[in-house]
Amino acid sequence: MSAFRETGWAKINLALHVRGRRADGYHDIETLFAFVDGGDAIAAEFAAVDSLTIDGEFADGLSAGGDNLVMRVLTLLRARYGADRVPPLAVSLTKTLPVAAGIGGGSADAAAMARLVRTHFLPELGDAALARLVSPLGADIAACVASATCLGVGVGEELSAVPELRLAGTPVLLVNPRQPVATGPVFAAWDGIDRGPLFTGADLRAQLFAGRNDLQRPATAQCPAVADVLTELGALGPWLARMSGSGATCFALFDAATERDAAVALLAERHPQWWTMAGVLR
């Protein structure tokens, strides 16, 4: 039988405003999630017992055991609905997205696994119900279930639509200097200053220009190459360039695919060691 397949779409934070520290150690945030039409690949087949294999450019060092978020999602859904509905699966994960990169790689993979199980075994579950089930495994997983542009508040798991953000098809370039950045220390180094909420309005570009990423400064302190990436991207003609999540991946939005592709070619010449991914927003 052919394998079931899903994609863990790369996540970007168009803006990420940190509003305060919580007593539980997490942070209240406001963020605009968007998703790129590329990411990690998941395939699964019926098996006698669950298993996970990982390959791809960024597979090194990743656990393929039960602690992997992909397998935790499978275990969680089976515990909720039973083995008669969620059978054992042999899962393979191809990692094309860098890890510890601010683009939701692990969360995107977990959400992709959740969608795969839902599509083939639990079709009655809508996106909202599925997101509620798996969100306790990670704050970004809820947004990654639908992988559509949305507003996230709380720790990022409380989602609402932003219909005025008509971004589908926008050419986008992701760039990572191949330096991992740990999320916990970046949040811990946030200066504690609430610089205000996200601006919302009918003017798409004004809304995004008014945004910011409050983690950019502490991430750059941990990984100075973030500043280098943003400087290079800003010189290549995008209408918006910003760091995503807790770094180190940065993104650039362009008016035309030809502009994006020219930027890819220039970066390949100037910084062949950097990871890049060109695509469009979903």
C-alpha cells in the first residue's frame, strides 16, 4: 500500500510582540503567523508497531524515539480515540528545515502528523478541534494545524482569523545562517519592556510595517549573524524583512517572484554557506 503523506509547512512570524512574563515561566505574546509553501515531509504506512525514521539535510542529532513530537502526537491521538481507530504506523520524516531556527520545524512536523492521522483515520475532526487536542504539546502547534495566516495571542495558542491580511501567493525568501538559536534563552533575555500591541487595520503594509519582533535583539545577542542576514536581505529590495520567531531564520517578502529569485541568486554568490528557501505564502 502506498504511504500516507503530509507536509510540515514552514512557519514565519510576520510580527511578534512580547507583552509580559507569566507566573508559569511563559510569556504573553501577540503574533501574526504566516506559512510558506515548503517544509518537511512526513510519510506513514501501516505497521505492526509504531516507528520513526528521520533523514534529510537536518536529521543529524534528532531523536527518533517516543519523545519526538511526531510520535507524541500519534500517541496522544491513539490514547484519545483508541488503537482501533488510530493503528500503529511506520513513520518517516525528511528534515529539510533547519532546527532551532524560529520557523516551527518541530511544531510543523507535529501538526503535519496530526493532519495525516485526521485525514485517514479521524475525518470528523475539524482544524479547531484537532488544534485543541495537540496544542498542549507546544504553543506553535495549534497554528501549524491549519497552517494559515492568523493572529496568535496568549502563548500563541489562542488563534483568530485576520481576513484583512490577504497574503496568499506573496513571494517569500527564508534565510538562515546555519546557526541554531535556543528559544528559552532568547525569551529569558527579553528586556521586559512592553512596547505595545499589534496594530490592526485595513492597510496591509501599514499593519506589517508597524509590527516588530521583540525577540530580535536578544536573538542577535546570542547569534550576531542574524544582523548580517537582515542587512543583506534589506539591501535586496523586499518590502518587508524581519527575523522569525526566536531566530535565527529571517524572511523577506517581495512584490514579484523575479525579485525574490534575483535575491536568491545574489545570496548564493555572496553567502553560499547560508541556508535559503524560496517560495510563496500559503
